[in-house]
Amino acid sequence: MDHKEEQSQELEILQSIYPEELEILNESQSHFQIIVNLDLPSEKKHSLLLIVKYPPTYPEVIPELHIEVKENELDDDDFDQNDEDEDDEDDEDTKQTKLALNMAETIEFSKDDLNTLLSKLNEESEINIGLPSVFTLITYLKDEAESLFVNKLAQANKDYEQKRQERYKQEQLKFQGTKVTPENFAEWRAKFRKEMKFEEQDLKKFQDMHNGKMSGKEIFEKGLAGNLEGDDLVDGVEKISL
């Protein structure tokens, strides 16, 4: 097998398929990069750079691969600056609404994402040893990256919804009173009676009934029996009648 000839033929085919996306990086034409444009549910343009280096015995061995995020001209400075200016004037609810509507614009590929994609790409290269595989790898990378983006977007929406539900529950607590239990009612009743000095009033009425030797008719006419328990009232009346 003429390895150099195999490499040259593959590179020629790739140049015909990706005339604007492919860039040769060395004179021997063994090192090149290809822009992989992704079709995603986002207004921002997302692209990856697949950097390929042919080992001397490729395609009998896997190619050396590297993946980077390609920065697109209109993505960052203009887009982010306009958003920041508008966000400064928005209240929190408006910001959250904008976030929900533009969640896809917040998704980016992290270093870990790129490492995951590269690992899968190397596995795919192993399967295709013996055959020129760069076109297959480009297609595979595109599919995997688009799937990864969609999964990240779904997780971001799920996380947002959970936080939204938590905020809603916290806001609803403002409109709910304290749940009444026997314990907190007894505590409230004791505090209320102390503040209103009911115990002192009851004691004074009890003393008036017993020490003053009033008749039952006088007790009821003066309203002294209203806050006393039944047994105390009977006992007081019995003593008055003695």
C-alpha cells in the first residue's frame, strides 16, 4: 500500500467536498483542519474545528485528531453586549423570561465536552483502520456534537424549570399563614391571656365572690362568673350560702 498516495487521494476528495472549510497547515499536506458547521436550534452560529494530522502509515493507523471550538465573528461581543445593556434595565421576572426564551443561546461546548467528542472520534477511527476515514469522522463528529448540544439544552431547560418551581413555592409561602396545631395554639392562648391579664381578672373576680360574701344573684348581676370554670363557681356559691 502506498500510504502517501492514499493520503493525497483522500485530501483531494476532502478539498472538493469542503472547498471553503478545509485549510492545509503544512507543505507536506499531512496536517490540515476542517471547519465543521453545526445545525442547531440556536440563532448563534456554532462550529467546531477538526484538526487532522496524518501519521506516515495512515490509514493503517488512526490519524492524530484534535477538536477546538471555532469562534464566529458575530457571536460574542456584539450579541452579548446588546443583551447586557438590555438586561441592566430589566427586572428579575423579565430576565428570567428572556432566559427561558433564549436558553439555546447560553449553551456552549466546554473543554470536557470536547474531550468526550474526541474520545468518541478516536473510537470511531479504530473501527475504520485500513480505510481513509476522515470524511466519516467529520460526519460522525457533526452528529455527535449536535446531539450533545441538544442534550445540554434539554438539561438546561430542566434545571431552569426546577428553579422556577422552587421560586414559585417560596413566593406562595408569603400568602400562607402559620398552620395551627394544638401545641402552637396552646402557646398562643397562654401568651394572649397573659397580655390581656385574664388570670389577674379571674383572680380578682374569684376574690370578690368569696371575700365579699355576695349572693348568687349579685355574682351574676355583676358578671363575675363569666370567666370562671364551673367547679370554681359552684364552690364559691356554696361558700357564700354558708
